[in-house]
Amino acid sequence: MRNRIRLILLATAAAASSAPLAAQAPRLGAINFPTSGAPAARPHFVTGVLYLHSFEYGAAAREFREAQRLDPDFAMAYWGEAMTATHPVWNEQDAEAGRATLARLAPTAAARGAGARTPRERAYLDAVEVLYGEGPKPRRDTLYAAAMERLAGTYPDDQEAQAFYALALLGLNQGVRDVPTYMRAGAIAQAVFRANPDHPGAAHYIIHAFDDPTHAPLGLHAARAYVHIAPGAAHAQHMTTHIFLAMGMWDEVVAQNEVASGADRGRWRPGHYTTWLVYGYLQQGRYAQARRLLETLGGNLAGAHAHGVLANLRARYVVDAEAWDGPEAQGLAAAGGAPGEDGYEYAMFAAGLAAARRGDSAAAEQALAALTRARGIAAAAVRVGDTGNRVVPVILETELRALRRLGGGSPEDAVALLREATALEDGMPFEFGPPVVVKPSHELFGEVLLQLGRPQDAQVEFQRALALAPRRALALRGLARAAAAAGDTATAARAGEQLRDVRHAADPMTDPTRPTGALGDRYRIERELGDQ
């Protein structure tokens, strides 16, 4: 007889247990996933699914393997481990690993299906067989989504079928946001979330479906809930900030990525969570904290990818802190690695931008030449609508070339080039997270137009920049300055007040002739706004 399992992994209160806190189970949420596994194996299976919903794939695989050890014929335990080899939202899939896991259950799909103990479990096995079947990944992903749609339709009360169907939809377009499909996935996940407010997958997939500036408010309730649903999963704590960043909620972005990065700050490494954390500090104006974090990350490098991430972060620091003359800018060329390595294009761009801003035309030209050689793509080969990996280096080079033309006394050429850059950026599918163009093209265009005495045109560009990156500090500052210069006092006041809110925890002034503390912060922000 099948037993219905509802497992809620909660940390036991100290008063209720003498076990050390470290030995207590992490809280990961709650699901209802009945299976035919042996009683000893079922809790490990459910724990694995909870980890799976929060994309903690390594921990999930360990739990599924323990369920297999306790019940070697438990087909769903092999299904679960196979599912850890596909990461739909990230467009990652190790098909060979998934197939190898299934082969440990039985050598053929027919034999594996025969080992499923119920028709429902057979449907799950059939779906994963499609996922790791023959043919290219896009075709298999499409067939798998169709199989999950059938499973969800056959078992409409199975919340796991609904949740995994929503996830399959999110992965249909190979990592590129397809808004109508994302909306379908979000609606399915919301229905599961209403039925079970502790479901980690439902909250997680709602966030992924809506983590763009247009739709983010639809996912705010799930983001706030997910913080408490799965505190035992680091990715869950970070994932909430997909919504917070899309809404410019910088305090929340910083707080949750600090949690996700781990309690031991001295061991933080360059990676996804610390990338978002540095970006959050920069928006808040906490430049000293960002510098300290970069120093920590630089001391904890491990692997070529980490070097690329750190080069990216150093470039972001120079661009967003406008640290044109500091040691970070001076060391970008050396720290950026070599052409073809991760982060190199960002480092060369930021070095060129810093040189242009401080009037060092020779260094700016050298950086532009290095960026041009590195990207290895003729500008004519890139079209509006191309995706990020292809078009971002072209946008960066175009921006830097525009600044060189501006510095060389050809403002109209600079304007024409920046129009090209903004068209390319507008044509890119939205990608969640810090802007993939380290200096957003509309923001740079607005700054150039303001410099050229065209505040009304600049205001339009800053407004577009803020539509793509809400409450981004430099775009808010630019909008306030442009609106004030154009005589739009209402817009200038609103933008200025938003900037003050974003920068409420900013570094104080260090000028000894100026106020310090809160009054100093206010003075510094007023100076940024042009004493308007």
C-alpha cells in the first residue's frame, strides 16, 4: 500500500531537542510526494526532491543515492538522481550522466519502465527517458515538456507533476527568456503555491518566471516567502534577489546574498552570489565595502573561472564607483587576463572607459585596440536581436569607440555610434541579474547627451536605462541632472529622492572640510546631483 508522505524539514527548537544544532535537519520546505519506495528510503527521496527544487543538485544527488542504497529497486530514486543532471533555467544538461544513472536501475528503458511499481511512477520514468533519449538537446527538452504536460494532465492533483512541468517550460528555449512561455510556467507554479505555501519549487519557479523589471512585482510575494521556506538552501536565499534586483531593492539584494555566500566571510569566493553582492554594494554607494570584498575574493581564487569572475567584478567596481584614477582602474589591464578568458572584455572596456574619463587618450586607444582584437567578431556580423554572448563585446567596443570619437572632437559620430549600441542592447533578450553590458548603453548615451547640452534627449535615455535596470544609482543621478537641466523639476525631484533612498547607507564624505555622518552623506549626494 502506498503511504502519503508529507515531510517538513524544520530545525528543531533547542528546548525540544538535546541534539546539537549542526546535527539538525536543514529546513527546505514541504512537499507531498507519495511513492512506493521502502519506508526507510522514502524520507531520503523526499529530501532529495526538496533539494532539487532549490537547485542544490549535489545535495539532492546524495539523498537520492542513499534512497537507492536502502531500496535498490526504488525506480523513483534513480529518476531523482537523473533529474540532478539537467538544469533547465541555466541551459545545462549532462545527458551522459543522466543516462548512466538510469542504466544503473536497468540496462534498457523497457526494463526500467517495468520496474516502476505504479502507473504514476511509470509516467515519471517515461518522461525522464524522453529527456535523456536520442537527438539534440532542444528536441529532447521539447518532448520532455510535452511528456510532463501529459503527466500533469493525467494527475492534476499531483503538485510535483505540476511543479516539474512549470520547470520544463522554463527550460524550453535553451536559456533565452520567452515571455509567453514564462507566463504559462508562472501561472502553473502560482497554482501550486496557493495550494501549498511551503512548496520550495513553486516559490522558486514563480521567481524565475517573473524575474524581469516588467513582471517582477508578480513574484515579490514568492520571493519574500522563499526566504523562510528554505533557509537550509543557499541558492534559495540568493534566488529571492532575482526579484529584489529587478525592482531595485538594494538592501534586500545585499542582505540575502550575504546570507547565501555563507557565514564565514573570510572564505567567500568569486562566484554568482558574490557577484550580485558586489553589484548591490555599488548601487548603495558602499564603495569601501565593495573594495574590501574584492580584496577577500582576490585572496580566495581557485580556478580559471574564478579569475574571470574577479576581473568582471573589478571592472564593475571601476565603472559603477567611477573610480577612474584609483588603483583598481590602473590595474585592470594586468588583472584582466588574456584574450579569450572570462572577464577580459569587461576589463579592457573598463580600462578604456576610465582612461577616457580622465583624459588619457593614449591609454583609451590601447584599451580599444585590445578590445577590438579580443572580441574577434566583425561588427557587421552582429545584428539586432542577437543574444548576449555574441553581442555584448560588440556593444562594449562600440561604446568605447564612441567615447574616442567624442574625445577627438566628433560628437555626431559619437552620437551615431551610441545609437547603434542602444539598438543592439534593446534587441537582446532580457537576462536576469546585474546588467550584462557593464556600462548600460542608454545610461552612457544619456551622459554623453547631457555633456553635449541636450538634456531633454538625455532624459529620454536615462528613463529607458531605468526601465531596463530599475533604481540603478548612476541612471537615477543622470535622470535627476538631465531633468533639472531641462526644467522638469518634478522629475528631477523624484529621481533625486529615489537616489537618496538607494544611497541611504552610502559611505560618508571623507573631505575634512565637509560634514560627516548623515549630514555628510546628504552633502555628497547633493553634490552628485549637481547641487540642484
